[in-house]
Amino acid sequence: MRLVVEDTTGACEVATSVTDGLNSAVAAKLNCSKGTFFVKALPSDHRWVWTQAREAEVAPFVSQVAPFLHARIVGDGWDVLVFEALEG
């Protein structure tokens, strides 16, 4: 899965866990060759994985008030969202 994510982000040099929030098994800020990204992921069999799909569906409609969604990647047992990273 890392290589598939890096197709979007470029090679990642630093990954920092994000401990705020309650809804993702994985939440991290990635510093990569193509920029800085926020990634959140759930196992694809998680009972709340539908929230990842919904977030990806609405992303184009909230782009003026929310971080840009670069990619949704589903595979290898994971559902991953790759957003632009914002400070805050």
C-alpha cells in the first residue's frame, strides 16, 4: 500500500502520527517529495469504512472550505484518503 500512496505523494521522507481525532486507525502527516499530506485510513472491513467513501464523495463540493482530497485508495485491505496538509 505504501508504494500506491507514494504514487500520489512521491517518496515520503517523514511520517508523523496525528493523535487528535477519533475515527481513523491511521492518521498521519507525511512530508514527501511532492509536498506535505495528511493521510487517514481504515481497514476495508471496518464498520465505519463507509465514512471514508462518503468523505471522498463530498470532497469536490467542499473544496473551498476543506482540504483538497488528492486521492482515495482502496486495496490491500485498506481504505486510504490522501489530503493536502493544513496547519492548525
